[in-house]
Amino acid sequence: MIKRLLITGAAGRLGSHLRGSLRPHAQTLRLSDIAPMAPAVAGEEVVPCELSDKLAVDRLVQGCQAIVHMGGIPNEQPFEKILDANIRGVMHIYEGARRHGVERVVFASSNHVVGFHRQGDLLETNCERRPDGHYGLSKSFGEDVARFYFDRYGIQSACLRIGSATHEPVDRRMLHTWLSYRDLSELVRCCLFAPSLGYTVAYGVSDNRDPWWSNAGARHLGFEPRDSAEAFRSERERVPALDPADPARIYQGGGFVKNGPFENDF
Ligand code: 15L
């Protein structure tokens, strides 16, 4: 049982799922987001917070033993937005963790840190990162921040390169990248309670056929996915495949590899 567990991004799709599934594992859940959240029930604290606000994040982190950092922008956006929410945000979370003696952080990284690897290649957890946009770059930065705070301050971290965490796979790519909500919860639980986490990178992916990612380097987590995208294959394969020359079909990041540039940024 964790005394007080902070979940950032608690109003989001994955954060609100974890709000339910991590409930039995913490005496108190501190829930944070900038978007409206459901009111606190017994054993919960709802604390709205802007991740780019260093002082607010510092107060948010105080008193927590562990953090599940799901907060920030979850898709490709103009750089300035990503800079505030994801890049400044992750620094503030780790700096708060250092200042307040937080023992463990689970950081929601993304498959988009390796999005420019080719579909069909099998990546290990220590493969070269090839981010596919501002969003992927920010997650890659977050992984470096996690590594740095472990090396210098001993804060243990898991960086989860989450694939496509949805109720069910909705396209052909997700037959490879799908992560069920049940497997997501189990993966996060494993990261919070693994006897020794150190600095770990793991892919957030269910037990799909023809995987692109291997968690051999993260076996110490004890994560055993139970779901598979296979049950959805026939339905998803009825949708015509993308043109073989389409970058979204060539690279693992799918459509993310061709998002932007954002001409209206200036
Ligand atoms: C992500 O990192 C995004 O947050 C999510 O919206 C999906 O697009 C997912 O990756 C994916 O690659 O399917």
C-alpha cells in the first residue's frame, strides 16, 4: 500500500481509468489535472494544477511517496504548447520529486519516441530513439530527465512507451500497438511495486501477434499482459490497407510521422 500516490492527468482517458484501478493500492490518491475532474470520494484528494507552474507542481508533489505522471499533452501540437505542458511539466514533476523525497515515478512516455523505426522491426527497450514529432521529442526528453534523476538522485523511474491504449484496436496499426486498459493498469501496478525498479524503460503493449516491441529488457517488472488485439483482427483487416508508400504505413509512429509542421505557430 502506498501512503499517498499522485496521479497527474487524472481527468484524461488513461488517468481516469487509473484513478479507478489504482484505488486499492494507495491509502490516499491525489488526483491532478487542468481539466475538470470528478469530485473526490473518500481516500481521494482532487488538486487542479498547471504543469508549467513550477511552484504549483512543487506543492502538488509534497507529501506523496510515488507519482504516476500521465499529465501533459497526449498528441502532436505546436512546439510552444508541448514545451509548457510536457517539457517544463516533466522537469517540474522530477524537481518536486527530488525536493520532497518521492521514491518512485512512473512516467507515461510514448511509442512516439521510437516512431521513426520501421513497422515490422522488433525494438528492444534500449534501442535508438527516433522521435516522430514535437510530442515524441518531449517524451524522449522526459525519459532523459528520468534517467538523470535516477543517476544523480536515486529516484527510481519506469518510462512506459505506451502504444495505443484504447478500449479496442481501431485500425490495422493497432493490431501491433494495442494496449488494453486492463494491461495498462497491471503494467503501472507492476512498476509501482516491483522490488527494484531503478531506471526502467518498458513498452506499454498487450500480448499482440507480430509485435514491434520487446519487453525482454524489463522482465524484472513481472508484467504479463493478458489481452491481445487478435480478437479484433478480422474486423480491422476489412478496412483497406494504406498505400505502401504512405509514411503512416512505413513507420511505427503511423500518422504521427507526418503531423505538422504547424504553419500558424508564428
Ligand atoms: C500516443 O502516444 C497518443 O497519446 C495516443 O493518442 C495514440 O495516438 C497513441 O500514441 C498511438 O500511437 O496510437
